[in-house]
Amino acid sequence: MNLAERIVNIPPSATLAINAKAQELRSKGKKIISLAVGEPDFTPPKEVKEAMLQAVEQGYFRYLPVPGTLELRQAGARYFQHFYGVEAKATEIMFSNGGKQCLYNLFQVLLNPGDEVLLPAPYWVSYPPMIQLSGGIARVVPTRVEDNFKLKIEELEKQVSPRSKMLILNSPSNPTGITYTQEELEELASWAISKGLIVISDEVYDQLVYAPFKPASLASFWQEHKESVAIVNALSKSFAIPGLRIGFVLGAEKLIQAMTKLQGQSCSNICSIAQAGALAALQGDFSFLERERQSLQERRDLAWNFLTELGLKCPRPEGAFYLFPQVKDFFKGEIKNSTDLCAYLLEEAEVALVPGIAFGDDSCLRISYAVQQEVLREALNRIKQALTKLT
Ligand SMILES: Cc1ncc(COP(=O)(O)O)c(C=O)c1O
């Protein structure tokens, strides 16, 4: 069968490959610990489960409006009001299957073939293939570990061209955990607007920031620049419900209408039962988030202290649940890059990690610390032993 070029040219997911290898080793009896996962291990707020059970009991199984029910979109607007003081209308909000489909929809409705997207690296794995699927071209803008992986306007200036259409910002970042302050976000967005670009702000980890840091968002900036900014959020990480696939976009009405048209011709509304759960989460008191933040902060401290005591260069993340240490000093002999090092650590330490190359930086690897502290400690000790054998 001849498959379409658009799919043949897309690389397979590096994270899925690691997980498949870890599964294979597990099936052979190895006690693999996975720090490769991109999801929190918390039990979601009980209101979510109750609302979903009730929806099932009440037979809430019909088709719903494509962008989400009015009530749910109003609850989405309440989110931006509650955390960022933004007055948004329900018609400026849309729900899709996770942050992922929100981004996919955005690229599809905003990019024409040949349009360039400024993409700061290290970047989340799915941006390049999604941009490619829409016919766009990712122009990678490097950042440096020495600058805490923060994006510099002079680097953006080097990559911007008359074909540039969009800038992607992702704070807190997957894979580095690096988090911009409100001022930094606005400075980058203002630069983009001065160049006529659209800013997509991926804020799926906005609530997972650690004291004294406060959640920051371009939502308030969007109010003044509705035609040039769109905000992506999701309940996957912050409410620990990734499998329910709930993401939402805040954007100009015209943009929301275009994405509604696209989604109406692809998957229609997101699952009705998941919408009931999302509504409960968004109408709740958000106290769940504080408990989650505290727990993740303790794990961040444990893992970051451990890695820096090992002598690894790793900026201390202020958000999300990832660390992105530089490991290039271990590239010797058979181990030539981050993929080889992750394969070695999987065999030798029985710990699954994601090679930095998947995020556009081959000198690093990604560690997810969203696991219980005992498991984290055990995994880090195993990594230390395995790395010591290489020195
Ligand atoms: C930066 C970033 N954006 C978007 C997503 C997609 O999230 P969702 O699971 O809600 O589709 C992820 C998930 O890993 C992510 O890390």
C-alpha cells in the first residue's frame, strides 16, 4: 500500500520507542523504573470522578456542540478570570482532545505551506511533526544551558524572516521545566508582535510552578492583542487526567470559529463524559493544585539536588516535572549521543529516560520526577552507579 507522503515523512515518536523498549525488558523480568513518562501520578480530584459517574448514570451520551458545551466554555473562561483576571467570552474558548489537538488545530488553521514557525529549542517533541503536517516549516531557535535555556531576542532576530508567521512559547517548559516570569513572557510576545507574528503560548503546565514562583500567562496580554495571541491549556497535567483528553484554547472569535469548523469535520465534540469531568474540575475550588504543587516541589528538590551533587549541569526548573541535565561528558567510546546513553542506562541501570535529541538537544536527557519519592531515589541511585562506571 502506498501511504501518503505527509505521514511517511513524519518521524516516529521517540518517547513511544523508549516505552516499547522498557516494556520488552519488563516482559523479560527486569525491574525497569520509568522516568520517561510525561504524566503526574496523582489521583485526580474526587469531584471529577463523581461528575463522570453521574453523567454515565444520566445517560449523557448524545452529540454535543463542537467547541464544548456553553457551560464548559464558560467554566474555561472562569479559569482565566480566576487565575489571571481576564474577561473572556464563551465564544473565545474552545475545547479539544487534549492540549495536543488544540495545538494541531491551531497549526492547521493558521499556517499555509511554506510559513515558518520560530520554535525555541529544547522543544516539546510533537511541535515539529505537527508543524510539518500543516505544511509549515519549523525554524529552530537555540537556547543554552548556561542561560538556563531562556530564549534571547538576539537569537530570535537571527531566525526571523519575511516568511515567519508564528512564535511558539512554552512556559513552564517540557523538557527543561524552565519557567518565564510574566515580564519575560510579555517581552518575548511584544517582540513577536512587533515583527507581525502570531504567538502561540502553550501553558499546559501553568499551574505547576514552585514557590516563590507564581503562575504566569499571556492571557492578560491576549486581551490587548487578540488577533495575535492564542493560549493553549489542558487539564492533563494540572488535574492529573491526561487520559480524559481535555485541552482548551483562548483565542479571538475568528480563530475559534475556524478551529470549530476544522474540528467539526474531523472529530466533532470531545467525549461527553470527559466534558462532565472537566466541568467539575473547572468549577471547583482548585485546592487540588496546591497539594500537587507541594508534592512535586519536594520531588524537584530531591532530584535536582541529587543531579547537581553528581556534578551535572542542570538549570533548576521552577515548574513542570522534568529535569534536563547536560550529559555530553559521558559520550565516549560506544556511547556517542543521548540515544546511546539512554539505551545504556536502560540496560545497565534499568531506568528509562528520554534522549535529549527528541527535544532538539543531543547533549542532554530528560528525567521526569512525577513518581513517588522512594522510586525516584532508587532510580537516581541506579543512574549514579551506572554513570560512575563510565568515568
Ligand atoms: C508542552 C506540552 N504541550 C502540550 C502537551 C499535550 O498535552 P495533552 O496531553 O493535554 O494533549 C504536552 C504533553 O506532554 C506538553 O508537554
